[in-house]
Amino acid sequence: NAGVTQTPKFQVLKTGQSMTLQCAQDMNHNSMYWYRQDPGMGLRLIYYSASEGTTDKGEVPNGYNVSRLNKREFSLRLESAAPSQTSVYFCASPAGGEQYFGPGTRLTVT
Amino acid sequence: QKEVEQDPGPLSVPEGAIVSLNCTYSNSAFQYFMWYRQYSRKGPELLMYTYSSGNKEDGRFTAQVDKSSKYISLFIRDSQPSDSATYLCAMTTGTASKLTFGTGTRLQVTL
């Protein structure tokens, strides 16, 4: 039982490049979330999916798209990366009020 | 003004000290309060979870909620170097609702 897994762990992009961050959970949870964490800003919600087939915007959705591929997987896509998207990205899956977090993806956009 | 305020620190204490970490909030609808611990380059992990006002104790950790003052605290007794981490408070209006996080307090426990 791995909980929440994320790939890749690290990524460096040039401005304008695209990439997809992958997240999977094996806890059979309905909801999945994407956060970004920046110094002094805490964890900010980008997008979330309350159930398979649904997605909703969070606090900072601009520049991102998401896909809830199935109950296990929730991906985050950057279509045209910008330096302001340099951050640590966490996927999480909540249950009973607790959020289970993945290990994070460190993304640098130059 | 942020919905949840937390002093970012860093807070440096000697081993064995009692540590007090705090958050204030403005939304009186928050009912569930959590503390997460995050080690460097890792994801946050749940440390304490409380509902409404009162105290909850788990080993060396005590979580305290004062809803009348909109103030929550985490106390760590007999602090250890392994407690060195960032501590984030989080709160929500319901178990199925989104969490609102504080910015985190970085704690360093020195030998």
C-alpha cells in the first residue's frame, strides 16, 4: 500500500515548455487534490476532483489544467510553463477530514 | 488579511524545551483543526486532529483549540532533534470540505 505517489520527483523546464505531473492513490478515495507550496505562501489549492469524472478550480488555477483519468489517477498539466510556476507541487487525497500527501514534485522553470 | 495566520519562524529551541506553536484564524465556521508536520523535502503528514474547542493529547504533543479567541496551539514537550521540521496548521468547516492551511512554522531543536 503506497498511499499517494507522484512522478517525477524533480523537473527543470524552460519557459514555454509543457509537462504533465502524475499522481496516483491506492486508497480507493473519491477525492484528489493538487497543491503548490511556495515560501511564505503555504499550501495553495490549484485544482481538486471530488469524484471520478469531476474537477473544480481551487485558489490558484490559472496556467494549469487537470485530468481525473480514473479513480486512482489525477494529473496536472502545465501547457506553457512560466517562471512563476516554479514551486513544489503536492498531490493529496483526503478521507475523513485527513489529507494524505504525496512526496511532492520540485519544478523549476527557467 | 489571510484567513489563517501563522508565524513562519524559524523557531530555535534547545533539546528538552517545551515548544509552543500557534495559529489564529478569522472564519468562525471552522470546526476541525489539524496540525501537520513536514520534514525537509517531504510531503506533510498529519500529526494531530481535533474537533471544536478543547485539548487533545498524544504522547509529547498537545493540541489546544480556543474557538472563542479563534486561536489554536500545538505544544511539544521534551522536544527532540527529530522534531525539527515545519509545522503547518490547517482547518476546515467540515470533514468533506477543503482545508485552509497556515504558512507553516519552521522549528529547529538543537542538541
